[in-house]
Amino acid sequence: MNTRAGVVFAGAMALSLMGTVVPAGAQELSEHAVRSFMEYAWSLTPQQFSKPDGSVIVIDKTKKAEVEIPLDVAREVIKAGRLSAHAQICDLRDDQVLNHRAMMRREEAKKKWTQQNLVYISQLHLTTVMLLTGRIKLVEKEGDKEVVVDEKKSPAQTCSDEQRKKVKEMIAAYVAASPPPNFAAAPPAAPAPGAAPGAPVATGSTSVTETTINKN
């Protein structure tokens, strides 16, 4: 997939994102789209992640199948990421954080994921947000596609008052239907590639710190 194909794909998703605000489940993602998002997220998942308490989560990049999650779960994470992207475009940063935390609590409540799985889940959410808001792009190097963070300022996307209100309502409903915040916080996602030590971490919001993520 070349850079142009990646831009077209992201653009098409962004148009469906803000053209009409719809419930997360109303626009079903194809299996191909879900697997593409999963591949992008895997390419951005680091080999290890340091938690705020100093412990380290090691991601064995040779055991992809053990770290990735089933397709149906990935689809729901991507839908949550799409809603977070709505919030980011509408400058609803607090709602965006609440949406991400609610999504993580839902997955924690299943009590079936390893710490590595949870890091990947949060990374998949972040990758979805970054792709739909123009923060990552695809490039082709010697025939291989690579996902990279684009530090250039992404084109401004508009959000009407009506859309902003609808996004707030959708996130409020999603949070209300999720486990309460007394769940232990999930590990925050890993820092974006190239991020300096102490820089904001990847949580689905490009401006949320580790301390913020781990507060319920």
C-alpha cells in the first residue's frame, strides 16, 4: 500500500466520521478494514512499556498472535476509537479521555487479557484516533509499507454545535453502559514512536499524561 492509498483510505474514513455523526455500531467495519487497523496498531506497538509504578511490560514482537485480540473485539475497540476521534475533532478532550477509560474498563472487566493484550488494545484505540485525525500516514520503503507518525499539523476538520452535542451524548451513553470507574486502571498505552521521555503517552488523546490516564 503506497502513501497515496493510505491517505485515500484515511480520508474516506474521516469523511464517514464527521459527515454524519452516528452511533458507533451503525457503520459496520469490514473484516479487511479491521485487520488493516490491527496491522497498523501492531507496527506501532513497542517491544516494552514502562508503567508509572516502574514495572515493565515486555511485548514479544515474535508472538504477534498471543498479543493481538480477536477480530470481533478489535472491531469494538476501533468503534470506540472512532468515537474518540469524533471527540478530538470537536475539541471535547475530557469526553475523549472518559471514552477511552470506559473502553479499557470494559476490556478489563472480561478478566481474560494479559497486560500485553491491554497495551495492544489501548494502542489499537490510539492508532484509530491518529489515523482518522490525520496524525499517522503510510509510506512505502523498498516495497514494504510502514506506518509513521506525521508531526505536521493535520488539516483542520470542522465540527458543528449539533455534532458536538451529539458526540457528548454518545460518549455519555457509552460511559454509562460501561463498568464503573472503581476498576483498577489499565496500563496506559505506549509512548508514540520518537516520543521523548516524560512526553505525553498514547492514550487516544495526544495530550493526556500518564498521571491523567491512571486516575479514575
